[in-house]
Amino acid sequence: MGASPAPALQSPDPKLGNCGSPEEHQHQAMATGTPQLCTYTSLLFVLFNSDVYHCQPFSIPFQQPSGCGSDQFFDISRLSCAKCGLNQITSIAGTSCVCQTGFRAVSNNGGPLSCEICPSDTKQGVTKDGFDCIRCPGDLNEDGTCHCPTGSILVERGIDGSLLEEGRCESCIGENPSFTVPDVSGGRCVRCQQSFIDTSLSCACSPTNLASGGLCFSSSNLPTPVASNINFAQLAILVQSLWFTEHLQSSAAACLMFYNLTACQALGNMCVMNMNAISSVSNDACGLFGTVFRTTAALGSVQTISYWRMNLPWLYYGDQPGLASRVLYAEPFPASFSFRGAAQNRKIQLVAAVYNARGDFLKWENIAGGTLQLCPDTSARLNAAYTFGTTYHQSCFLPVSKLLAAFPEPFFYDLYMDFSDANEEKRLWAVPVLNRNLQFNGQFVNQGDNLNNWYLTRRIFLVDTLSGRETALTDQPKVIRVATSIRIGFKLVRNTRKGEIYPPLLTVSYTDVLITDVDTQTVPVFFALEYEMDTSEAQVQTDTILKFLLFYAGDLGNVFFAVTFGTGLYWLIFFKGQQFVSVLLPLPEQEERFVTYVGCAFGLKAVQFLHKLINQISIDIFFIDWERPKGKEFKSVEGGGATKRIASPVSIWRTYFVANEWNEIQTIRKINPAFQVIAVLFFLEVVGFSNLALRDPSSRLSRDPGSYTAPWSLILRFGVTTATWLVIGFAQMMFFTVFYERYVKDKIKQFVDLCSMSNISVLLMSNRCFGYYIHGRSVHGHADTNMEEINANFKREAENLCGQRGLLPNTDVQTFQIAISSKLRQQYDRILEPLTRRNGPSRLLDSTADSFEQSAKTYHTMNRFLTSTIDHAHPDMDYIVKDKLLLERVIGMELMEPLDKSIFYNDDSHSFSDVLFYGNEASLLIFDTLFFCVVDLGTQDLVLAAILTFVQQTVFQFIRNASGQKNMAAKSLVDKRFLT
């Protein structure tokens, strides 16, 4: 009836007759009262011609209610459109007919409907039940019923139900004492909502108040208007949510002013639908929640949990970064798990408080089966997820159409893990949530792995098809949000033997889906339970073994070098110096193994060199300033005209000066690399030492150009070049140590003196708990003074009129090797922790200061901590000073562990130079020697070897300088702009 008829199927043979169209069969059936089927021959024809469908006896045309016309309805029995009767139109549902405007129903018992018109000459309208006509007291509504003014109800019948001759409009009294308004149907007066009475003393919300969501509010601390849009950040789309428009402002106001519990839950749900976003915007869902949270602080907390405000849902674990580690690892979960035995416990018991979008509490639900798992599966497989120790992964693709059908509105879950206390009473432990989509000032702070940046939350949902609806709640949403990844992670308590775990962490990631074609769109969904344990101890052991191998590589390289150098020197001396022939040089084929050994020596020394280089450019360093303010001064208070007296600032230039001096001595060496290369090249090429490497018995340094030149011996060439390089190198070191440092300049000792003059100490940590300390505290109390006072201080010190420079009274020892306790190191790291967050969003540093100000604050905190520690102000982080044992000096390691107290070992040899090139001259000399020899053996070109060796030295010196300066700026908190 709603579609054009199909062409009638004609038989190809007139003898078979005309089968006819479906419409013809329908009309014939209605005329005869019996259904008509195709003849047998016609049916055979249809069965053997599959492309012809009109005579299929069990097929019907497909029609939908929306396809029926305004004068048609969808017959639910025939599943097709049918025509309405006289004076009738289709109903709103579309599955029945109703009388037209101005017509009353004569009969309506579910069958045929009969309608007749109300008299128009007497101004009669249709009664509300649609079965009678009544004279109206005024005008008519568009639907043909009588109209009454606002605030009045229409009375059509008497108390006994008899129809009045004329309808009456009765006014509802909106003032005291009645406080009534018409109900939704407009048929009776009912008491108005209490908020109207409380704020306006009437049923009308005065202009000075705010009407929203069927409530009336007085002026409050809540901003108006509210931001009812939803930010779907993944799609970069803002959707004006109808749900938020209708309920956000009223929920926030009712929660704040009336402590309405359901409204508070609804407000929290809207914040969760907005991904718990935190920003400077105060009128969005989470901004309003934060306003209510702060305003109601006087109400106190729930269940002694400071993050859970009275009347409000618990949404956040605080509003500051760095709390995640405290929440997750401060204490273990008060129940243990066991795989076997009498105390076997493998069941993960999760329970959730479930709320709907309106804030109604629905139920406590045990988390099992598919509660949190969107992918369909058998109950046995779904429940396997909650067996402790079973790594569980489940994934699938879900059609968007099924999500829309299954989740017309979201449900919200507050997850807990239940356990029994010592009294066998059931208790609940809140499960924290890491929402990867949470934004702080537009930045996804939860997407990194640094838990110091995380903001943990509490409430989740699975599918949100509600907030993305713009025009009507029954319309298809523009965007939906789906929890496409849910991971519940368990971590074993370190060194546990009783199955203890830390509280689980639920990590959820949502995906924003723009609705384009619900029939074809799919969404990937993932659910997992995962388990981990702290492997840091195993990592430390592995690192220890690696460190041992790296140090062993250097020692083994020394062995290879000594053997190869000794071999080369042996053949050089005994072959060239023999009178009677007793030895001959190895053949070139026999020298290949020797070259391999040289390569091994170079490779091992290269590993040692790179290891030392990496250690030196990653040390922890801090310059401790002992200077104290000399007095106080007046300073204007920011933002006002008042002044206050504060301590005079201490100059930072002394610290910058010491830092620059340290920067300059990072790559000083006891030899001059350029002179070394030139001198070696001079003796080998000009003087002729290289001729000693020829395969002939001659020991002459010069050869006749016209004479025969024997080929090179690789063993002799290595012996000659190595001996030449080492002799020149050791000669430079002797000159530098015996003459230059004693009579010209000793930069290492001068640096220590500079620290004392500047009142600056230096803390160097080459390993986590081992390093060096240079005590630079001035014996004069201060160093930030004028030239006259400095000269006077020098004179007093020269005449022994002041104390000695040592850390201990009456001692001169200023340099120490230190082994610090773990507690001291942890406090050191804790102070530097805010700066480690620079890799994350900048707002994590400080909401009121930029990174420079944060660095300054951290510097002063660290300076106060270290000065007080050296002054023995922290008994739990104290230290002792002692000499190393003879055995400790010989083996180069400490035999005592700094368990309770740190240990400062007296060190007159200034071994802090081990973190500089200066303290590793022997290793550098051997590495340069091997580099030169390897290039020479490979190319047999001494000039090229010299050039490449010098380039290598220059490049690594540049890397050491640049990286060391960058590391010092980062670790010592000295502004790199003042380093040269």
C-alpha cells in the first residue's frame, strides 16, 4: 500500500494462464474470502526460474512505520502500511490512528476507530480524554482542547465524573499557604517544588534567582552560564551536549545549595563523561565539581578519606602530581594470595557501586563475567580473568550499532576489591583508576610512564552514547565514547614470601567515535589482567655484573697490551741486536695472530674508555654554598605598596665562578695531545725510528734511498711505534708532575684552594652511593666581601691566627672519598624530584612559577639540606670520618657498607680527579697508543695515523666538554648561560 505495485508476472505460455501480481492476488482474496495461490504449472515455472520472484508464496514487501503517509498507520499484524479511517490521522507512534483536531472518538476499544466532529457554532472543544465535546471558557488550543491561562487548570467534570456543560479555568494559588501549580497534565493543582518556596516564597522563581532543571536557586558561587559542551579531544570536536545543557547547572546548584545526593552524583558523572578534565575553566562539569568540592570543605570527609568529600562522589586522588606512588605503593593490600595449600586463595573479588547517569544508586555488583568485558564469550572464559596469577587478554571488534542498542545511557562504576579484616568482617579497598584520556590544561598527563606525573581517579564507564546527543535525547548521537582498553594490573610486594600485593591499578583508555554509518562502523575493544613484580634487585645484580665486565675489559685490555707490547719489544731488541743469529722474525702469515691480539687490546680499551667517558658526563654534582646573609633589608611586597624586612640575598657569582673553574678542568691532561702526536711523528719519520721496523738486521736509523728497502714487519712496527709513543708520553707526564705542577701551576690543588676562598664545597657522586667531597667551607665564615678584607683574611691564615681548612677541627684534609647511606641518597633524589618532571608537562613543575623559579627553589632546598647534613643536623643521616685501611687502599674498594651512617674517607691524593681526564691519564695514554698503532698497522701510514689520532683526541675532548657542561648545568642547578 505504501509502495508502487510490481508488474504482473505473465506466463510465457498462454496455456499456463496468468499468475498475476501480488496486489491482484490480494484484491482477489479480499473479494472471495479465500487466499489465491498460483496454479501448479505457474508455481513450477517460478521454481525453475529463480530470477522471478512475484509468485513466491512466502515473500512480502518490506515497509517501515516511517515510510507510511500522514493518513496511514503501520499495521503491526500485516507489517505494512494501512489507510486510516474517515476523519483520522496517524498517531505519534505511527502504529495506530487518532481522531483529527476537533473530532472526538465515538468508540475506541483497540479495534476500528470512529470519530465525529464537535459542534463549532457553540465554541466547543474536545475533552482531554478525547471522548466528549465541551463548551470552552475561552479559546481553543491547537489540538482542539480548551485553553486556560498559565497557572490555571481546566476543570471538565464534576466530583462524580459527570461532564460539565461548560469547562472552568481554576487558578492554582502559588502563594502562601497553598504553594500550588498545575501538574504536568494541567488537570490538577499540586504543591510546587520546595526550592521555589525556599528561595522566592512562592511558586514563581523571581528574576533575581536562577531557574534551571525544574528548580529555583538563589545567587550562588557557581558561575553562570555553564559550559555544556563536551570536548572529544581525539577528534578535535566540541559537541553541545543536550544532556549537559539540561542537567549540568541544576545538578551543580542542587548539590552545592541543597546537598542533594543524587544531584551530586549526577554532577560527578558529567565530570567523568568529560574525562575528569582539569583546567582553568571553572564552568565546565569538572570545574563546577571542583568549586563544590572546595566550597563544602567544612562538611568534612567520608570514611576518613581526605579525597572523598561529604555528599560528593569520590572522583580524584588529590589535585597534585606525585601522589600516585603514595596511593599505589605506600602499603600493601591487606590480603594475600596463594596458589596451593590450605590457605589457597586465587579468586580476585572485585565489587562495584553502580550509578546511572541521573545519579541514582542502582546496586552493588560483583565484577564477574562480562561486567567490564564488552567482548562476548562464554561464562567460563570470561570468569577466567578473575583467577589470580592468570594473565588474561581478550580483544574483539564490536559493531557501533550494537553499542548504541546495548547502551542507551552510560552506567558508572566505582570499583573496590573486597577482603576480610582480622575480625573476619568484610571490607572494601578502593581501586584507583589511571584514565589515559585525562587532560590537565589541555595536556594528556597520564599517557606517559612516569607515575610522578599521573593523576589517579576513581569512577569509570564503559560506553557513553548520551553526552554526544545534540538536539534530542532520542536522536542518534553525533559522537560516542568507548572504553576500548581496560587493564587491571597487580604488582607483587618486593621480597614477599606470603603472596602480598600492592593495590591493583585499573588503566582505561577511551576512543572517540564519530558516527557516520552505524551499520558498518566497528570499534576495537581490549581487556586484560596483568601481573608484575619489582625486578630492580635483579636489575642491580645484572648491572653489577655488567659493571664488573666493563672494568674487567679495561684490565684485560691492559693484559693484552702488555703482552703485545712485550712481544714487539722482544723481537725488536733480540732480532736487531743479536750478533750471532739465534732468532728470526715470524712470517707475515704468522703475524696475523699477533695483529688479532692488538685488535683485542684496542677493542677492550675502547670499551673501557667509552665507559669512563659515559660515567664522567653523567655524574651527580652540586656546589654547596656556605655563605650566609650578612643582615636584613627592606623589600616591597609584590602586588602592594607595603614593605617587609627580609634577609639580604647571598651573591651567586661565587658559585658560578667555581662552576666555571670546574668546567675548565674537566679535560685537562698531564700530556699535551698535539705535542705528543708531533713528537712521535718527528722521531718516527724524521729521525728514522720507523726504519727499525724493516725486515732486515740493520739497526741504522737512516737508509740510502737508492738501496733495497725490505718490507715492514708488523710486530717490529708495533714495537717501535708503541715504544716511541709511550716514552714521549711518560716523559711529558714526568715533566708535568715533577716540574710544571710544582713550579708553575697545579690546577687540581688550585681548584681546592679556590673552593676554600669562595666558601663553596663540591659534592660529586660518580655512583649512586659513592663519590667525592671537596670541603671548601671558609675558615673566615664568609667570602663575599671586599678586597681589603680578603687580604686581611689571607694574612690571618698565613700567620695561623684562624682555624684550619679541614672538615674536622685542627685538620687540613679537605678532600674525601664518600660512601653514603641509602637514606641520604633517597632524600637527595627526593629533593631533585620536581626537576625530573621537566620531561612532562610544564604545569607539573609549579602552577605559580616557571621552570627557572622551580630550579632556584630546588637549589636552595638542596643547599640547606646538604649544609645541615655536613653539620650533623640529621641524626638518621649522619656520617663518620675515617682513614681507609691498607687493604682497602691496595684493592681499591671499601670493605664497610654505609648502612646506618655514611662514611667519609680521608683522601690526600685528590682522587676526585678520577671523574676528570686528569685522573685517567694512564688509560687515555694506552688508548691513544693503541688507536695510533691500529691505524698504522691497517694503513702502514704514520702521517695518516697521527692525523686521525689527533682528530680522535679533539673530538672526544669536545664531547667531554660539551656533555660535561650540560650535565653540570642540569645536576648542579647552575644556569648554563653563565658557563663558559
